[in-house]
Amino acid sequence: MKTMTLVCCVAAVLWSAAAGAGEIKVLSAGAIQPGLERAVAQFNRASGHVVKIQFNTAPEIAKRLAEGYAADILIAPPAVLDEQVKNGKVAAEGRVPVGRVGAGVTVRASAASPDIATTDALKAAVLGADTLVYNNASTGIYLDRLFAKLGIADALKPKTTRYSNGEAVMEHVIKGKGNEIGFGAMTEIKLFESHGLKLVGPLPADIQNYTSYAAAPLTGATAAADAKAFLAYLATPEAKQAFVAAGIE
């Protein structure tokens, strides 16, 4: 009954918004790109709106907002949203959970897959690798803490290459050589599988790290009413399924 009520309410919002449908600007973390693009396509068809997305890493999002970048909705990890609430950039209310993404291991398509079935196996794999590649965003921050906890941070630092975003990591691994191991969000790795990457698998369950994402309205939104309609849509079963189909839990 609650689900039916939600669907009917959202349908009413979409119908009423369609008459004055306009452009909605979304600033989003990149890890949820495949799911968000599916959800946006569905929403556009149903509402007549045009949702435009700008993808960035969490550090880049903070920088852009500080510089005055204008958008209607921010999709990011809760900690990023909380910080922007303090900065007056994000509204304190109206937040909608989107999903969570786990971290994975990747190598170029022609390379042998390392054994990462257990934490000990992963530890041996990274110690034996020629090069490690990962980002400076959520995944990279977690890996730094993980390797320190495993007592191998100092051994890995000289052979580690870092990039500001996941796309640069994937492109590096695709063009790499030797025994090279890359890390990134599972969704980002899957996006590049057809370009020369191979998903080895997720991090072992006992050390897996999930990054959660939620959507919230920006205080400076110029299309506040339309943004509200899109946020309402993100809470529907149809939108949730679009994210699940893209590997976002």
C-alpha cells in the first residue's frame, strides 16, 4: 500500500512538472554514472525534462562548489553532503539515498588475473606487482588506510601511481604493461571492460569497502521545483532498479 501511494504521488509530481518541464543540472560523483544515466533516461522520457549531469570526484565537487558552480542537485557520499550543508551549499532536508558501490580490482584484458580470493592472497598480489594504480578519491583514501593496516604501506608507496579520478586510473591500466594492478569502484571498472580492462573481482568480503551515495537539493538551485520532481523519482522502485541493474546496491 505504501509503495502504491509513493508511485501515485511521484506520478502526480511528474505529470504536473511536465507542463513546465525544463533543464535540471546535477553535479554527481562518478562512481554511480551507469546507474544514474539509466535513471535519468527513464525520468526524461516520463517527465519531458532534460537532466544534465556533470561528473566529478568528491574533492573536485567541493572545489567546484566553493568556486560558485551552479547546479540544482548534488549526488555524493553522505560526508560530502554534510560538509556542504555546513557550507550552506546543500539544503539540510530533502536528501534521497541512491545506493552503495564496492571497490574492485582490475588488470588489462591481456594480463593474468591475480589471486585476490582472500586478504592474504590480495596482500601477496600487491606486494608482487610491478605497479599499483588507484585514485585520490574515496577508493584511494580507503586503500591507503587498508595498506597501512596490513603493514605494507611503505613497501607499496614507491610503486604506486595515483590519479585524481577513476577514469584516469582505468585508462592508465588499459595502456599499461608488466604486472600492474588497478583499483577502483566496481561500476567504473565495468564501464571500461569493453575498452581493454578486465574485472578481476571485488575486494575480499572481510576488507571490502562500500561508498554510499545520496542526492540532495542545492540551496542555489534555479530549477528547484523540477529538481524536487527528480529527487522524488529517485526514491521510486523504477529508479532503484536502474541503479541495481548497473551494479549499485
